[in-house]
Amino acid sequence: MTSRPTAVITGASSGIGEATAKRLAEAGYRVVITARRESRLAELAADLGTAGHEVVPHAFDITDPAAVDAFAAGLDRCDVLINNAGGAIGMETVAEANPADWRTMFESNVIGTLQMTQALLPKLIDSGNGTVLVVSSTAGHGTYEGGGGYVAAKHGSHALAQTLRLEIVGEPVRVIEIAPGMVHTDEFALTRFRGDAAKAAKVYEGVDEPLTADDIAQTIVWTVTRPAHVNVDLLVIRPRAQASNYKVHRRR
């Protein structure tokens, strides 16, 4: 068993997950990176390994219970679990939305988080000082037109974190929720708009300094490296230009 504390990160092949892997590796963790894209994980592991960090890639789908159980069974320890995988699909209204898109978002944002947490909770408890961190969204704390499916899923993530904290109080595991607002990453908006780069670009058009993946990664590292008795229950993070999910200042 490694002497380094081990952090498991889902959705680590890009965006917030990738940035968090880099920051936690720099903070001295052995980082276990997971996602579906094996080649992206291998590239990240190689890059961080060159810098002398201990990074272990595992490619699997967190919505597949058998794959999650197999991953957990092969892990020698877990001190920190970063539930980051998820995402949004579409901007259709409730009246026009495809239920399959809602189901996909719920599976990735909620069921995947549930399965990873269930599978690794025994190891987190055994660590004597575990942390479960859920990357939700400001969408989990308010609604906006066209966001129904994603909002519903992220409300589910928020409810999961809140409920888990109540249920395991007394165990040596804290539960943290990070709820980012507008974060400009390479893939989030592009995926939401089904590959339409022009529509994705308009999300950030005229916005002075939307958050970056590294802004969120640094925040995550700050919360998980607080003293063991300190639990940052919920941290909502927005860029200065964003006052709410639908109130954003844009340059004219």
C-alpha cells in the first residue's frame, strides 16, 4: 500500500477533472484518474509522471455498476473521492426535451456519483480521515429556462451530498459540495450544444473572465486540505460578471 494519501477523480480526462488531478498531484497526493477515454487518461498520467508525480489511470464508465465495483476492489486505499464526472445535454424546454437526454444526464451526474460513493465509502472510512467531494453546479441551487434536465440532475447531486452528510455524521469522513457557476472549459458547452461550436462560443461571448477549470481545481484542493475537523459543506463559486444563473454582465 502506498504511503501517500490517494485521491480518486472521476471525469479526469478534461476540464475541471484534469485540472484537479494536476493540482492534487502537486499537493502530494497519489492521484487515481478515471474517465471513459483511455487515451486522454494515459496522456495525462504520462505528463504528470514526467514531473515526478504518482498518477494511476483507470478507464471505465461510472454508470456501469460492475465496472465501478471492479475498480473499487482493485484499489488499495482511498482518502479523497472527487465526484466530478457529469455534464449537460441540450437546451430544450421541458415541453420539447427528449427524455433520453434527461436520463443520460441523471445517470452521469447522479447515479454515477452514487455508485462511486457507495463503492469507495468503506475505504474512505478506513482511511480515518476521508473526504467525499461532489462537484455540483449553481444549476443545483436554482433554475433557468432551457436547463430543466441539467438542473434536475444537479439538484440530485446537491441532495445526494446533503443527505450523505447527515447519514454518515460520526464517521471520519467529511462531505463537501462545490457548486461552480460559469466555467469556460473546452468541452462543457460544446457537448451541451451537441458539437455546435458557434452556439457554444456564445455562452461566454462578452463575459469578462469567466471561471477557468483551474480556478475550480484550486478551490477543490483548498477544501480537501483543510484540517480534518473542518468541513466546507457548500461553496458556490461564480465569476464576478455572473450574479445568478441567468444574470450575466456582457460587454456591449
